[in-house]
Amino acid sequence: MTDETIQKIIDAALKVFGEKGYKGATTRIIAEKAGFSELTLFRKFKTKENLFDVALTQNIIKFKDEFQSIMLEDKSENPDEFLKSIIIDMAGIIDDNFEFIHIINNEMRGSPEPFKKEIIKGLSEHIKKNIQKDKIDYDTFALTIFMVTYGLSLGKNRGETFINYEENLDGFINNSLHCILSTN
């Protein structure tokens, strides 16, 4: 079996787990979506639980790399630009990794909690480093960015018509700029 085969199974598993949850996802559906037999899936991953864990672990690493990248690449000149940039960047990586984020928000098994805590803490510290205000609860604001951008991505991926992703993201950015930057 090639690495390409393994990756196709992992990618299919992520999509199926994201759509149906752990309990609703079957190895048969995952194998079909990947274009392989269920036997091929079991030869490599042995169990559905092992496949789930491998898919999560791989995507935790991928998300952390993308997250670190936006932290390191940020070259904002002022607090307005920084805040707008960090929200847009977080929205982008959450949307690009939607199935994974959806799984960690809905399938509480093992590693997701420490992962989310690490991301929120890292985002909080990055905001605090770039915007110093006495009255900001940085952890809460970081959690708000994470959850609002996830909620917008959820609506977009479900095709909810009452949510206009771009318009609502712009509204969240503007509200954040007003609330956070006008705080003493």
C-alpha cells in the first residue's frame, strides 16, 4: 500500500467523521469514499478507532503548523491592522480545516481538549503581545474568535442561507475593533 493510499483513506475518514460523527461513520462508507475496499482500510488501520486517532493526530499537527505560521508571519503595523489580520487568518485556517475543527468540537475523545486549550492559549498570548489593554480578558476574546469563526464556517459548510459568511465575518471584525480597541 502506498502513502498515497493511506492519505486517501485518512482524507476520506476525516470527511466522513466530520459529516456523520464517530458513531455514524462506518468503515464501509469511509472505504467507499476513499475508493478502496474495507479490507484495505482494515489492513492498514486495523480498527475504526485507530483510523480516527490517526486522522485526528495528523490534522492536529497540520493545524498547529498553520496556526504557528500565521503567528510568525504577522507583521501588522498597528492594533487595528493586527486585529483584523488575526481574525481573518483564524477564519481562514478554520474554514480550510473545517472537518477537523468540526470533529474536535463535537467528538470529545482523548486529545481534542488539550489541543483546543493550546490553540486558545496561543491565540490569547499573541493578542496580548500585540494589544495591551487593561480590561480585556484575552482568553475569553481568543475563545470568542475561535468559536465565532468556527460558527461562521459551520453555517457556510451546511449551506445555511441566513448566514452570509463574508458579511458576518466583516461584522465580527468591525465589532471586535470597536469593542476591543475602544477599551481602556
